[in-house]
Amino acid sequence: MKAIEPDADERQLIEAARRDPSRFAELYEANFDRVYAFIARRVPTREEADDLTADVFRQALSSLPSFEWQGMPFAGWLLGIATHLIARRWQRAAKQTALPVEALESVGVPEQTERRAIFSQLVERLPEDQRYVVRRRFIDHRSIREIAQELGRSVGAIKQLQFRALETLRMQVRSRHE
Amino acid sequence: MNSSLADQLDEAISALLAGGKTAPHWVREIHQLLPIADDLWYLPRPEFRASLRDQLLQRAGNHVFGALAQAAQRKAATRPESVVPPLFITESGAFPVRGSHLALSFALHVAALALVVASGWWMVENHAVVRNTMAQLIATDNYSLPPAPTTASGGGGGGDNDKMPASRGSAPRFATPQLTPLTAIIRNESPILPAEPTVVGPPEAVLPEFPRAGDPMADVSGPPSNGTGTGGGIGSGRGGGVGSGEGPGVGAGRGGRTGGGVYRLGGGIPAPRAIYAPDPEFSEEARKAKYQGSVILSAIIGSDGRPRDLRVVRSSGMGLDEKATEAVARWRFEPAHMGNQPVAVQVNIEVVFRLY
């Protein structure tokens, strides 16, 4: 994932997408993980996270012609849209009358969000069997036994794959922050 | 790999996924890995990521056509620098040039240049012809001058078909208009409305006086006769005047007044005014010779405003006399008037042919 600091490349991407909306895909790929990580922590279910993430990018695409470059990272603009949509959803559901402080602090890109967003890329770099176990276990919420049956391996072997995958991810995260 | 660590980690992850809290008895390694497991809990599904990307691209596609059109316009605007074909460059990126097209383009340009040169030469050679098919017409009689007191002329004549020639005598006084013609022999002794006989002419004109009424220019003094003419009056002419002329005047002329011939300008007679005067054409002979000159025509402008008896007084040759006569014959005038009566007058008209 690219640095969140606004740079010339990001600005060129934005200008290109404003002239040619098909170039929006590049902005989407660069910011999807951030937006999803930001939203997923603030809604109770994965389905809601999916819906809100989709709404954020749809609104961003339609509002891109009016986007004015003010030096803020593009991800900050997207998270601002996400904050607005999350707050509106909460108000609509009447589950919470007061907005959470974290939701309002959306002008920049929270460090925690940025760290979580990295995991999508790190998981892609795992060995295939570890990557499969991580996806089935954490995304699809399968049990170790189910995964073992799918792969035709023992429960112990799947637990070992899970342990090695998380250890690898921890080492990679630590190396990125050192 | 310690299998107990893997078991503990799975136990902790199961508790985490179930919404429980971490157990304090887990070893430090497990506590270090649990935040990783917590973050993995919020990973997006790869298929969702791909499907949303496809949706956005499809949505963006609706804008692409407009964007493509704008891009085409921008490209067209910058085209001169990149698409103007270099004539003799063949490397990659150069606009291809076909020999046949190049030859055709060259021929068309040569033809266009030749056309421009030829038309310019023709204009120079035919400069005078093109600009001088017009001519200026000037009447030698100055229409705007006041009438001269002495140059008028005219005449009249009459009679009542008598077998005897008109007898000499005094003409009646001039007046305008004429109420009744003069007679040497009174045929109606008791007219219903008696009136003084007069002839048409200027009242100040003086004619010879005789003891009785008659034609002052008659050869015989008697016996009294109104003469062999017609239309009343005295003489051998016609028209109620006195003499051998025509009209209500005195003398051999016509149209009234005295002195003979048609009226001329002056003596209270203003010039007729041309109301339709088409320009004459240059003759082909004069055009080729680039000849310029003037023609003076004599014409009688009748009381109906039509010119007649056109004749050339001063010739110019080269066919210009005929062209001038043809043009003036088509002219129409507001006729000259003596008093309230339109009268025929003789005028001279100068037709000038000039090369500008």
C-alpha cells in the first residue's frame, strides 16, 4: 500500500480520474483496504461494512468532478464520506443518538486504520496453504475442523498453519514499523 | 513448533471470534498474536472487493463516453502539431503520404495559382472596358437657367376652308390661353358667349397693325378671307392661329407664339426635365479602340414628353452616334410648359462617352 501522504502521483491519479472516470479504478485499488478497515470497525456486521464501503466509493465516483485538491490525502476525503454515511446510518437506526468521537475524527487517516488496512496485502503474500486457512478461519468464520476436512489434513496441521500464518504476519507488521 | 502454542492460539482465536475476552493464562506469544487475529477479523472478502470494483467500473463507463468525446476534442485541438503530414519523412509516427495524393495536391495548387494570375491579368487588360460601359449625358441647354426673354419662337395657322387666300390684316393680341380664334369674316354674327379673339403668345410681343383683322404676312389685302386653312383662325395652316403654321400662334411655326419653327428654350419657356434617362452603351468598336468622345444630338421634346426628330449635330464616330441616339430615344421628359400648356421644344443634348 502506498504512503498516505499526498504526493504528486496521487494528485495525477485524481486528475486522470476526473478526466476519465475509468481511471477511478486505480484510486479504488489504492484506498479500498483503508476504507473497509475504517468502516468494518464501526459497524456490527460484515454485510453492513460491505454496503457502506460500496456506498462510499459510489459517492466518491459521482462527486469526483467536484473534488478540489486541498493538500489532504485522497483517503482522508474517502474516510470523511465514510464517517458521514456511518453517522447517518446510526441516526437512521436510532440505535445511538450521539455520534462516537472516533467517527468524527475522519479528516485524516487514523494510524490504526492504516495498520489494519495493510493486512489485506500481507495476507496475499502468505504461502498458499496459510493464506487459505486465514481466509476460511477469519473471513468465512470456519472452524479448524471444517478447514481440515476441506484440505484433507489433520486438525493439528491446520492449527500449525494458522499459528505460522499469524506469526509471519506479526513479524511483517513489526518489520514495517521498525 | 510447539503444538501447545498452536492449540492455545486456536483456543484464543475461537474465544475472540465468539466475542469473548482473552484469558490471562495464555503465554506472552499468544498475547502478541491475538491483535493480529483481531485485525484479520475485519479483512474484506476478496470476491466483494472484485465485485465492487466491477460495479464501479460499469458505473464509470457511463461517464467514459462523455470523457472520450471530450478527449477526442482535446486531441483534435492539439492535432496540428502531431498530425500535419511531413512530406518526406517516413519514420515511425510520421503521417503517411501517398505519392498520388501529393501529385494531385500539387496540381490543384498550381491550377489555383494559374487561375489567380490569369484573372488578375484579365482584369488589368480589360480594366477600361469593364468600368466604362457607362456614359454621361449632358443637355447643352442648361435646364436650370431662367428663361431668356428673346429667343423663343413658335407659330400658328388657321383658316376656315375658304377658297380665297387669307387677307392681310392685323393679328389679334397675344394672350394665354386662347378663348376664341381671330376671323376676317365673321360667320356667326350673334355668338352665345362673345369673346375677344386672341392668339397664344407673350402679351408684350408687337406685330404690324392694319385697319382690319387678317394675317399680317398675307400676300393679298383683299377681299377679306379667313384663308384656306382649317381649325379656325386665319391663314393656310391649322389650329386656330394666324398664318401658315400649326397651332394657336402667329407665323409659319407651330405650337403657339410667333417666329416660326418649334419653341426654343427661353422667353418664359423652361427646359423639359428628363424623368427617365437610361445610360447609353459603349459601341463595341469604341470599346476595343478605347475611344472616348461626345455626341451632340438635337431633339424635339414633344408636349407628351417623348423625344422625336433626333439628329446628330456633332458626330463622334466609332458607332457612338448610333448608341447615343438609341439611348436618348428611350428617354422620357416632363414637357416644357408655356403658362399651363405643355409645348414641344427643341433642345440639344450632349452625350459624353468617357473612359475612367
